Amino acid sequence: MPYLYRTSRLKEHQTPKDARITHSSGQSFEQLRQESLQKGILFEDVDFPANNSSLFYSERPQIPFVWKRPWFWQYNEWLDVVIDDRLPTFKDRLIFLHSADQNEFWSALLEKAYAKLNGSYEALKWGSAIEAMEDFTGGVAETFTTKEIPDNFYEILEKALKRGSLVSCSIDVNSAAESEARTPLGLIKGHAYTVTGIDQVSFQGHRTKLIRIRNPWGQVEWNGSWSDSSYEWHSVDPVEQKRLCHAALDDGEFWMALKDFKNHFDKIEICNLTPDALEEDALHKWEVTVHQGSWVRGSTAGGCRNFLDTFWTNPQIKLSLTEKDEGHEECSYLIALMQKDRRKLKRFGANMLTIGYAIYKCPGKDEHLNKDFFRYHASQARSKTFINLREVSGRFKLPPGEYILIPSTFEPHLEADFCLRVFSEKKAITQDLDENVDIYLTEPQKPTAPGEETEEEQQFRALFKQTAGEDLEVTAEELQCVLNAVLQKKKDIQFKKLSLISCKNIISLMDTSGNGKLEFDEFKVFWDKLKKWINLFLQFDTDKSGTMSSYELRTALNAAGFQLSSHLLQMIILRYVDQELQMGFDDFLNCMVRLENASRVFQSLSTHSKEFIYLNINEFINLTMNI
Ligand code: CA
Ligand code: CA
Ligand code: CA
């Protein structure tokens, strides 16, 4: 018989084996289990005893709770807080959360684990309970206010309950004094109720929508319309009464008309569970896809659409909605964006960034959308607000089609990692548009025969002879001399002297004969490239600052045929730009030379497959020293 359970906060890349021990004995779940098995006893958790000290820290209980142990239990494997299986009950019902199925205790046990982490059940008042559910289940919480409830709320709720989502509701309080105040109709303010069912009955010739709610105290019920002994039930068919299990028990559970619910309650929270948190045979599940990414200053931290110049640099995820919801013309889905601290970035306190997302329609686009797209297209949908919460979620209905989802921080240049989850009714196809690397390199022009040279080419030949000296080959030192002389004369670009190592890199790229020097044809190819790179620099230095900002660089790279993954862009920018996110022509040249060199080497070695090369250590080191 199982008798102790464990649970853990979900962390990325963590498996239950990595779980940190939190029990005061210093023993792991396995050790505690082994000890109990050997002694042949049920585990009793001394850290969180089955008495009132675990239920409350400030309040005295109003009713005598009995701690019971549930049956038929299956524990969730990835689940590291060790608890025993005693749960607080009153009149044979669980006091706090419970599942619609009386034999399912997992939510209650999870809650107990969280209560233990927080010291007591009382610490789990409204708000923290739903966050706890999110932490433990990996689910996504949505908050609705009854004043702005969507038209299809009944359907949303019905599906949520079928999917095993955890649903709670509450009445707002305006002051601490109001907390747990009882309204004349028997409702408690500032108290987390559980929604346990939804149904419709025939009443006076109409279908009336009802919602079943449970007070976790196991008593104190609504006494208005459709409450336990209200007159409405008298005119309901006994078969329907039976179907709704209507019995006037003072057990804390009651029905209300949905319209009364909207009038009396203020908030509803739904914790949507991912399929892996549900039983395998559950019929109704969300389809879930997950994308991990980062906002990095200078490359992918673009900020929201208010910042047009940088907004387009944010990560972009393509969402293809193909199947409509059953019986509907649109596709419903839920988007949850969660921020995480960057691993290398120490942040102090709970410093959350303001985050949100936008959705654009973009049929037939498979590459990262550029600035112009956002200049001329409005978003199709957005997160309700940009807000400094750990997670922002929202529910949408859109016609089938292709969309681009853009998660961002509100202000640009702020860094965090994020996890974006798309919950959809039918399978949705998502694709990260910033994962791929596509490189198109143009082949250099064939040199013209000496007799057919134009005047410009003849001038160039003279420059070469002057640079190369008697051997008619250009060394790195000679290249350094000529490049510095030529580039320093360009007034519209900022340029620091090229180092010898940069010139060696250039030689390494251009030296096809492998003698470490450039002969005329090699030098000519390089000079043509140099002219192209100078033009590129001048063209994409859009603010004419004489330097290339990281954002200008991204467009310039695209124009030069380099479509890089966000990871590569982040790395290049980290390496080449200064504090102000700018690079001069010298760094730009270095960057272009190395990028082109690496791409050409890869292309020449990836003869069997266009995607992979195979190198031994000798070849690998040879390459990295040369590029
Ligand atoms: Ca020479
Ligand atoms: Ca050579
Ligand atoms: Ca610039």
C-alpha cells in the first residue's frame, strides 16, 4: 500500500532524480520509503503533523477536522517534497481542494505538499493556491473576471472541467476587515471556492445553466436560487435531480444559476493541465507545444511594438492552425508566456520583467519577418496587457490559417529566458522561425585576361604591384598597410586600425593556393569583396552614425546572404559590439570575413549531406585555428 508521496516544483531540464531533499531527516523519498517498508508502518510526516498547527497559523479552526488517508491512490512519478497521506477532512469530505472524482486525491495531496512548503494550509489563501497548482502540475492558470466574461464562458468551463482542469472562484475584498465576511446569501468574501461542475436543467420551459461550487470548509453554503433547499428544485424532473446528484446536504457544496454566479462572484481561475499531468486514458486533453527562447540585449530583446526599430528582432514563432474546433468555424487556443531568469544573469529579489505577446497573420511566410512587415501590418491578437508577472496567459479564437507569435518584454534591451506554451484544442503546428541557418554565398567573378582589362582594372593591377612588392604576392603585413591606408580615407565610416591578426584572417579566407600570401587573382577577389562589404556597411548604417548597430548588422547580414539562428546572432553580437551595441568597420570586416570563411569551409566539407560535416580532432583544430 502506498503511504508517502513526493512532489516537486517543475524546473527546466530537471528529472525526479535531480530532486533536492527537503525533509528534515535529510532522507530522500527513496530512503524514507525504504525505512517505512522495513518497519512495516505507514509513513507519518513529523515535519508536517496531522494537527491544527499544519492547518492554521493565525486562526483557530471553526470545525473539528479529521485527518484521513485516501485509497486507490496512484502517485505521479516526477513528483521531492515528501508528505504522508493524511488529509484534513470534515464529515468525510476533503476540506481543501478535491477532484470531481471522489477517489482521486492527487490534487489534495499536491496541495498538502505545497502547504507544507508554505508552513500551513492557511498560507494557501486565494492566489497562492492557484500558483501552487501551476508550479506542481506544470499547468497554465487563466484568470477571468465575471464582469468581462467571454460569451462562450459556459463552454470554456465545461471543457475545462472535462479536461480535469482545476477551477476556483472568489469574491473580491476591499479591506482586510472584509476578508471572510459572510454575505446575506451565505457566500464568504476573499475565500477560494472550488468549481466542481456545470450543467443545464429544464426549468419553466427553458434550459437553465447551473454551476456547482464547493466551499472548502465543507459547510457554509449559498442560500439563494438553486441552493440546496430552494424552491426551484421542486419543479425539476426527479431524473434530472438525480443526474445532478442534488441532495440537500450541508456539505459545503451547492448549485447556483450561472447568471447569479456572474453577479455574486468576481474572479474565476482555471489551471489548465498539460496532458502529462492527466491520467493516460483521459478523453479530453489540450494539445501542447513548448518553445524555449531568450531575449538578449542587442540581438533578440526587441521590446514591444511601440519600439518599431527593434520589435522585429524578437523571437518569432510560426503557428499554423489547420483544424477547426468541433462544430465551430474557428480554432481555440491558449498562449502562456513564462519568464525565467537567465542562467548567467544574477537578479536580486523577485524582479520580474514586464512581458506580453502579439499575434500577426502572415500566410505563406517561412522566414523571420522584418521591420517593414510590422510597419504595415497590425496585430491580429495580443496578450491583454504587458504585465510584470511570472506568466502571462490568454485565450484566443482565430480562423484557421498561418500566424506569427511574438513574445517580448515591454521595453527593449531587457534580458530573460522564456518558455512559450501553446495549448490548442486540435493539434496546432508550431515552428521556431529563428532556429534555422540559411546561407547563400555568391561566387566571385572570373578574372579577366590581362589583355582585355578595363582602365579601372589596369589601375587596380598597379595598386597590387605597389602593395605586393617584388615577389608579386601580398603578405599579411602588406595587406595591413594597404587596407589601413585606404579605409582611413573613408570619412563616412568609423574605423580603427586593422590588426595584423585581422589581416591574417583575411589571407586565410582568400588564400586558395595555401602559401599564406595573396597573388594577384586572390587579391582581386578580396578587393571586390571589400568593395561589397563597404557598400553594405554604408547602405545599412541607416542612421549614418558611421558605425553599425547590432540591429543594423542583422539586416546587413541578411542582405549579404546570411540568415542566422537567434543563437548565432546572439553570439556574434556579444563578441563584436561595444557597450553601446555598436561596431566600427574594422570589427564589421572581421565579422564578415570569419563568417564567410566558416560558411565556405562548411560548404566544401559537407559534400554528403548539406547539414552535417564529420571531423576528427586534427581536422577540427586545424579549422578553428585557421578561421
Ligand atoms: Ca610581397
Ligand atoms: Ca596564395
Ligand atoms: Ca549606425
